[in-house]
Amino acid sequence: MSLLTSLLRMRAAHTGNAQRASQLRHLHLSDQPLMLLALKQTGPAARPLAIMLGTDPHRPRLLVAPPSGSTAPMLGTLADAVTAYIDACQRHSEHLPATSSKPARRRYTDAPQILVPNPQTVQHLKDLGDDLRFRSVDDQNPDSRAVQRLGHWLTYLTDRADLPGSAALIPMTSFLGMHWISGQSPLEDEDLATLLAWIDPPRHAASGRDAAHTAEDPATYRPAGPATDAAFDNDHLVPLFDAYAHARRQAQGQQQTRTLQELDRLLATYMQPTWDLMWQAYALLQALPEAKGTARRWDQERTAFTDECNYLAQDGRPRPARDHAVAAAVRLARMEHAATAFAAERAADDPFVRAELRTTGEAFGGPVTTIDPEHTLRGPTGRAQWRPRLTVSTPDPVPMEPGQLLACHTHPNARYKICEVTPADGDTLVELEITAGMGTVTRPNHAVLPEAGAFLVFTIAPDHYRMPEFPARDQTPWTHGGPPADHPADSDEGEGEEEQ
């Protein structure tokens, strides 16, 4: 937790209302997202109890699994609903011309976006996807193929949720926490009802703190899932489950039907408040102005979705239960790059983010005191290179060393190198040299030069990303997913290891 985040949390606790932590919205919000709430039964992690979903805030659809027996009918209906939403995103496409690194191709103009209450629901959907995508397809049961396809899409969406900046599957508590800081602990922020009470309390509430206390009332409190409240389980679910089990043992079909109808009414009442909170949070986030980098990240989301659709059409084999060593390394590299790129783009777009980086020593800001627009250097070939310099006076601590490359919010494509750091009269003078984005001596880009007195904030520039070269799977040892140990070249070594 940074110094600024701690300060905002203390201010929220003092005032009783959440504090803004971001001026812009950094994730794309679809005009018609699929809201999805999930409850699971105790026992197997992937066994669902109920799912409420839909794109209309006034018409949620509730799917309930029986307390015991097969969940196939419920999962088949869920598969039809989710895949219908995903298929609707494939109606229109656009043509992308060829580039130096990619051939001409088509890309869908839209991509699915599913909003869930919290990270725990993301994990539940991941468990459900792991279970469903390996289920066998029965030609006598048409729902089985749709259920397997649902498992594939749930795995894809939950994998995308691990990438910072992705907007395919978003937990709303994390999304809200990116833009507001409450006066409660980060662990309490994982509860949608109390977090939203801090951010947007009802009109009759004196403060967000009072609204959060009201939301925690045991008589009315309902967790957002996927786990249910223990008191609710004991007082309401257990009697219905026992009644259903008794009717099933006695082969009382009508009693089973009545029990399921009562369970539907109970769970609809239980989940409706969270459904309303989800749409309230959606309206709050949609009202925030969108950051510039959001559109580019959504383009990447549409590209990934198009690639996944093409994979399903051409191959469609499910992803393995566990990644082998090379695939895991590639996945980790992509996640690290996504985190770095997302942090850099947020800093370039949002002054709130830059202010937080100034408290951690990853950025500094101040007015431009001097400019040397004619400064040049001799390159390795002896030709003159235009390298204008400027000096910034900052009250911030500057722990960076000369040679560090920086970026500035006014010109995201430019790069600045620290030449010298000099303490002076309580402030620090930082001499910078523009090394990229300024053009050449013959064709200079003077727009990159700031005016004297302009207030600029410089952040650490992200390193140029180049995907590391990983070995092919068959070039790794058998301990890392390569050829089996019974190859002749490995047999002696393998036997020795077994004897040990």
C-alpha cells in the first residue's frame, strides 16, 4: 500500500465517505455486458447451486441446480445462455490491413464482457471451467457438447481475468477499488455491499460509513457469493435440501417439484439485492470518463477473442489441466508484460496515478526552469544528432540515477534520459536529455519541447518488451514436459535416480 493510498484510506475513515483514487476509468465497459452471479453448494468446488445472469437489469434469469442428483440440465441451460451471448459478439467483423509483422486479417468488432461481483466468483468459474471442458461428449445428449464448449469459454475468460488491463471478465469489487478508496480494510473491500455503501451511500444515510454498517446487518446481509452465509444455510437451505432428499427417497415427484419451486423463490430473493448492486456499480463506473489507453486495450481484447474463435473453429482441443514448463513460462511472461504496460499507460493517462507514483519515488514533477533546444551530439558515425535538453526543479525526492530513461504524460512516445541530479535550495534540479520522439536535426519535432515554466511529471519509462525465446517443448528435459524418460539416452540416468 503506497503512502497516497494510506492517506486516502485515513481520510475516508475520517470523513466517512470513500475518496477518489483515479480520475479516469481504465477498463472498457460494454454497452451490454453479461452480469453473472453465482452460488455454489458446499462440497465439490465446482458444483453450482444457482446462477443469476442477463444483460437487462430488470429481467435477470435464474438457473437453479437440484440439491442432489445431476446438474446437467441446469448446466445445459447455462451453456446455451452464455454461448448465445458470445455468439452475438461474432455477428460483425472488420478488415485489418497487412503490417510488417502480421498479414491482413479480420477481427470481430465486439467481444464478450462478463461482470461478476468479486474475485471469489472468478475462481469459482475457473473451477467450473476446469471441470466442464474435460467432460466427454455424448452424441445421444446434445447438451453435452454445449456444456463442454461452456467449459472452454469459462477457461478462456478466467485466463483473461489474470491479465492486468483485460476487460473480458471483471470482478466489480476490484474494478471499484481501482477508482475509490474506502475507510475499511482491503479485506472488507472484497464485499460488494459494504464497498458500494462507502462509495455511493443511499440518500437517507448520513455517510458511507453508516451505510456500510447498515449493509452489514445480519438480518438483511447477503454475501455476493459464491459461498452462502452459514446462517442462511442452516435456517433455509438445509430444511429444503432435507425435504428434497426425503421426497426423492420416497419417489414423491410432486413434492420434489414443489420443493424446487420453493428453492427457486428463496434463491431469487437471496440474490436479487446483489443483482441490483451490480447494476448500481456499473452505472457509477460507466459515468467515469474513459482513459485514452482504454480503447487500445479493448482492441487487444477483440483480437484475443477473434483468435480464440478461430482456434475453436480449427482445432478446439481443451487446454490441458496443467501447463507444461514452457507454456507456464510463456504465460508468466505475458502476465508480467501486461502488468508493466498497464501501469505505464495508467500513469500516462491519469494524474491521480502519477501523484501516487511520486510518493513511491517512481516519478517526480516540477516546473521546467531552462531549455537548451539546440543541443546536439555526435553519433558513432560522426553525424550530428539532435538531443535537446531541459532542466526541471522538483521538490520530490529523486532516487533515480543518471542514465535512467523516463516518460512524460504530455508526450507518451518521447523518452527522456537523466543526465544529472543536483540538490539546490531544498529542491532538486534534474537535467534531462530527450532521446526519442524529437525527430532529427533535419526534421525536428519541436512540439516535444516544453515551454519554460510548464509543470511536467516524469515517470520511469517501461522497458521495451520483446518476448523471450523459449525452447520448444520437445527440447526441454522430461522433468519439464519434454520427451519421456524412457528414451535410450535417458534410461541410465533415470534408473539411477530411481535407485536413489
